[in-house]
Amino acid sequence: MGKFKAIVAEKMDDAGIELLKQELDVDVRIGISRGELLEIIDQYDALLVRSATMVDGELLDKGKNLKIVGRAGNGTDNIDIHEATKRGVIAANTPHSNTISACELGIALMLACARDVSYADKDMKAGNWSRNSLEGVELYNKTLGIIGLGRIGSLMATRMKAFGMNVIAYDPYISDERFKRFGVEKIEELEELVKRSDIITVHTPRTEETIGMISYKEIELMKDNVIIVNVARGKIVDEEALYHGLKSGKVRAAGIDVHAVEPRFESPLYEFDNFIATPHIGANTADAQKNVGIAIAQQVINALKGEIVPNAVNLPAMEREELKEMKPYIELMENLGKVYYQLHKEPVKFVEISYWGDVSSNDTNMVNIAFTKGLLEPVLKEGINYVNAMVMADQAGISVQEKKFAENYNNYSNYVGVKVTNNKNEVFTIAGTIASNGQGKLIELEGFEIDVTPSEYMLFIKNKDVPGVIGQVGTLVGEEAINVATMHVGRKIKGENAIMILTIDSEVTKETLAKFKEKDSIISAKSVVL
Ligand code: NAD
């Protein structure tokens, strides 16, 4: 099979393009017209854009081979996510790549506000020496109020603690655990945060709730000489209210990178030297641009290799660390998902995935998706991927639910058990765990306890629990030249049926399976390919 093909339709850092070229055939067509793109898009597996290319239903229809649309940057307004999801096309962006740059600009503005840097520079160049009148304040020992403890808010917390600041934060949408992780005091009400802070910095998205979040009432409640910083989005700090705060002297200074209207060339706020404005440059660093290019290239490569795309927007978002922790579960459960339809033919109507022990405290959405993808893969083959797995399950009338239990399951400190109910109301069960060495294990199948590290080719044999079966199977695999890596036996109660799972080097043919089934003591023999 030839290399996958990618087209780069907008400007991207060279480092990203170089990375793409190592793995793919890449056409760099910066600024290509929509007409031409529509004409040639069917040749490509991946499309890389920034914010100018409209990726809509029409383009996605023409791009029959598209598997991923990579957006080098943050927003995805130009990509119709719903249309992409319907077609199983991954849409990914790079939300992490500019967070440090944005955070550092926030810090720069904070320091500039505390030490009148911007005014001092202008004043000195005007021929003055105002050493005595320019009196700043220290950040040390002051209270920093962070609104929104997400990616940038948490970077801010970590960094400003190094300045000796007392960091408090308001974010009603995250767990207490996150506040603890960053050593930040959780504040329940915005009012309390604005009353207690010497410096307030905003790091929320712009939503209906956050527009005007800092307005007249909040500024009124603030301490005198407060500093306000906004490198998040325009309008979160109401500009009229800020104007009055600066005019009255209540606000010592404001450092603002994002504005109600952008671009903007004049504003009443520009009358104040202590209104320190930058033209939305939070992400504009050479490092961020390079990171964005590399990050999007890596995600495109991952997607084409069928690996996990950490910042796919039509998949649950996961922090890098969290993803690292959950990756073994994602891989294991995708494999276990593949087993049902290779053993049974009856259509599934219900899947219940139960998480026990440590794993239950994690975000397991992606694991549910992986199991569902695995479940449908033997039936839908290439038609299924992480993006459309849940949509396809829904279309097939399969409902997927999860349950969580904090306690251990028997001796397992983490355990994922799945009940698959078919249209005849028969229940198939399968369970896995991650061993302490990170190895995924199949530990239960249809009530039989086993301990198998899944491998690409396996042979599942159900047999009568009578003496001599292992010998018979051994002879047959020898005769059929099947190279066996491991063999596991499981049974429920002595004398009842038992199972044998063999991990082998190649797929077993139908003819060979038939020979197994000829044996009296063998009830069924199935090949399972992962
Ligand atoms: P994020 O999604 O990681 O974090 C946002 C946090 O805000 C979340 O923890 C969320 O729970 C919290 N939040 C949402 N609504 C809230 C509310 N009403 N009150 C309190 N908290 C609330 O986002 P991020 O990557 O940290 O980005 C933060 C902001 O910075 C975004 O608006 C983003 O667009 C902006 N940004 C700006 C630049 C720039 O160039 N200036 C660059 C990058 C990001």
C-alpha cells in the first residue's frame, strides 16, 4: 500500500511540514482556491488548514478519502464538526500548543501593570526622568485571583506561586481534585474572589455566562488599586465598566490582550496610560507557532496510522497525562470489543461497561468508545472509527452504558467488565484488567476465569471438561502446523464445559477449524483476530 496523502492548504510552520513529509506524501498548496480544492480533494487522506478554509459538507463529500482534517490552531469555526463526524472524518486542533505563550503574555501584562512599564518607557522616551513618581507594587505576598482553572489558568497558578503569590481560583466546572493538584484555594463564589484579590486574571472561554463576567458590580466589589488582566477573550471584562474603573482610580491598571471588537483602531480606553493593550498576540510566539505545526502534524500522522488523536474535537478531549494513563485501557478494551462478533452472530442491543477500583475515578468515555469501535469492527470493517463509533452503534440500535464502582473487584484494583446483551436477551460477558507492568489482560470470558494477554491471532475453543482434550488439541495444532505462543485453560465447575484460549502466530483457516469441531469433546472452535 502506498503512502497516505496530505494537502496543506494554509500556512503552517516548516517543522510541522517536515514531520508530515517523514511519513506521508505531502502537497503544500498554501492559499489554494476553493474551486481547485473541491476538484482535487478526493486524492487526499488528510487536509491541513488554519482558519480560512471552509470545511463544510460539500468539501467533505468531495473528499471521499479524507480521514482527518487538521486545524493548525485553536478554534474550529471553519470546520463543520457535525458533517465531519457523520462521515467518520476526525477533526483535530491544537489547543495545548499556545497555552504557555498565552500564559506568559498574561504574566508580562501583570508585571507591566504592577511596575508601570509601558508608561515609564513612553515617558522616558519623551525626554523625562520620572524616577520618583513612578512607584510600583510587588506581586510577592499578594493574592492572585484566577477565574477559570483550565489549561492556561493552571499554568498561571503554578508560575505565580513561584513569585510567592497567594493563589485563589474560581471555576465551578472542575473537580476539587484539580484545585488540590495545583495547590490553589478553591473559591465558591465569584464575588468572594473579586473581593479578596489584588490581581485578577481571566482564563475562561467566552460563553453566555462569561460575557460581562467582570462588570460594574464586580469592579465595585474589588479592592482599591486592583490589577485586571485578560488574555482570554474580549467582552469577558466589560470595557465600559473597565473604563469607569480606570477613570475613578479604583483599578490601578489593566493588561488586556483581547478586545470587544477586533481588530480595533480606537477606543475611549486608549486615553489611559495604565490601560496596557496588546493586539491579541497571546499565541504569537515563534515557539507556539512551531508547537502548533508539530502538534497538528503528529495528530494527522496518528489518525492515519489508526492511533489515538489526543485533540480530536469530535472525540472526548483528554489531557496528555490522563491519556497516558488511560491508553492501556483504550487498547485493551478495543481488543476485547472485537471478540463478541467473532464468537457469536446474534445482533447486540445493549452494552454495559462496568469500571471497578482505581480506573473508575478516571474519564472513561474514550474507553467506552474504543470498546464500541472494537465491537462493530468485525461487522463494519473500515466503516468504523473512534469518531463515528457511537453514532454507528446508535444507528444499529445498540445502547452503550457505563457503571462505576470505587471498590476493588475481587483481588483486582482495576477491573473493566462488559455485559453484552443480544436480541435474544442472551448475555455475553468479557472482562479485562491492566497488570502492574502495564500489560492488558483478558481475565474473564462468558463466566470462565482466565488470564490471557491478547494477541493478534487467537483460537478460542470451548470443550467438554473431560480428560485428554488438551492432548487432542495439542496433536491437532501440531498436524496443522499452527505455531502456538501460549495456551490457557479456564473452567467454571469441575466436570462442566471448559475453554481453551491459544495465542498463535497466524490466522486459523476454516478448514482447520472444521477439523477441531469434528472431535467429540470439542464444542466449538473459533478464530479471533484482533
Ligand atoms: P480551558 O478550556 O483549558 O479552560 C477554561 C476553564 O474555564 C475551564 O476549566 C472551565 O471550567 C472554566 N470556566 C468555564 N466557564 C466558567 C465560568 N463561568 N466561571 C469560571 N470558570 C469557567 O481553556 P484554556 O486553553 O485555558 O484557554 C482559556 C482562554 O484563553 C480561552 O478563552 C481561550 O480562547 C483563550 N486563549 C487566548 C489566547 C490569546 O491569544 N490571547 C491564546 C490561547 C487561548
